[in-house]
Amino acid sequence: MEWLEQLRWDEQGLVAAIAQDARSGRVLTVAWMNREALKATVEQGHAVYWSRSRKRLWRKGEESGHVQKVLEVRLDCDADAILLKVEQAGGIACHTGRESCFFRKLEDGRWVSTDPVLKDPKLIYGDQ
Amino acid sequence: MEWLEQLRWDEQGLVAAIAQDARSGRVLTVAWMNREALKATVEQGHAVYWSRSRKRLWRKGEESGHVQKVLEVRLDCDADAILLKVEQAGGIACHTGRESCFFRKLEDGRWVSTDPVLKDPKLIYGDQ
């Protein structure tokens, strides 16, 4: 697994991982990966991240069904960030039910939500 | 500056910042911002990052001239990542003289450089 060792993992053994919709070009999510997550992502062809809050592997879509099929894996010049080109199941990447997690835009000194909720999170995750 | 306080700055006072070419949709760079960098970015309309290695503000393009004009600033759902839509001066974001820092693609277990060098870094930075 020489390709895995060519990354510059940080002191916590992580790199940043961006998911971009392969069709629309929209940046969907930013998350983290450790070696195991990146290896699983490549082997399984679906995005697997490392959840820093839950301290475990997080198979994107494991609860929501909104998996990210990975079409391409890219590495940046200083080898500490990954870019995934993905096909986003359901067209929803964000836990708020929106296409992208970047649904807020800075306008005149305020963060304004610009994107519609495509599906009520209660319908995605159930009443938790 | 309430909008600045709505971010979840990490223990080092940083958030990740992605720059995306507004026209092509290509993801160009991933870097870091502290409060001062993000404030300067918004006020000046050009990307200013925090260099973790040099421990100082890094006005993108300060040496190369390859500044990033900021057209849009977005925030993700958990408020710890910024997405900039930019106009990339020179069409070159990477210090290697390539359009994007994500010029390597994983192919059959190897990182393969897929993008051409548009300008020799020696011509960008001089012989250093």
C-alpha cells in the first residue's frame, strides 16, 4: 500500500477529504479520513470517512442512504488533502437535507441560507 | 463581526478553506484560515490564508502574482469549513505551475500526475 504511505498524515493520522459532485461540479462536503478510511473508500468505491466526533469510521450514507459513489480520487501537491469526484445518491449530501453542506453564503456581513431543503431530515433519519 | 464568531474555529483557531474556480468549477486549493485571514479575505476581496508552516498570514499570490479574486464566500453546515468561489489570476493556483493543486489521480494503486505544468515554477518564483 505504498500509495497510502505517500500521504502526509497529520499528527492525528488524518487528511482532509473534499467530495465534489462529478456531474454538477458542486462541492458537497468536507470531512476527514485516516488510512483505514481512505483504504476502504478505494476498495469499496464508496466514501468512508473518519468521524472525529464519534471517533469511528463513518460510512457516508450509513444512516441516510445518501452514499457517495467514488468515481475519482485525487491528491493535492503537499499530499495532505484528498478530492473525491462522486455520484451523490439522492442528490443530498448534507444532514440538513440539502444538496451541499455549503448552503450558506456571506451577504453583507450575514450568513444567508441560499439552498432549499430537498427532504425533511426527519424523513431521512426518523425522529431521533 | 458577528459573522466571524459564528464559525467553529478549531483549537488552533483555524478552519479549512477550499478555493474553487468560479468558471470551470475545478477545485484549486485547500488551505487554512484564522479569523484575521478570513476577515482580510472578505474586506480585500482576495484570498488570504494562514500559513501553518510559516506561521503568518499568506496573501495568496504575494510572490507568484497568482492571486485569487473572491466572488463568493460559503460556509458549511457545521461551520468549520469555508468555500471560496474565485477567479484565479493566471489560471495557475499551484506552486508547481499547474492549474490546480489536485493534479494527481489514483490509478491502479499509483498517484499519477494528470495535469500539465502551465508555467515553469522557476519563471514564477525565480531561482530560489
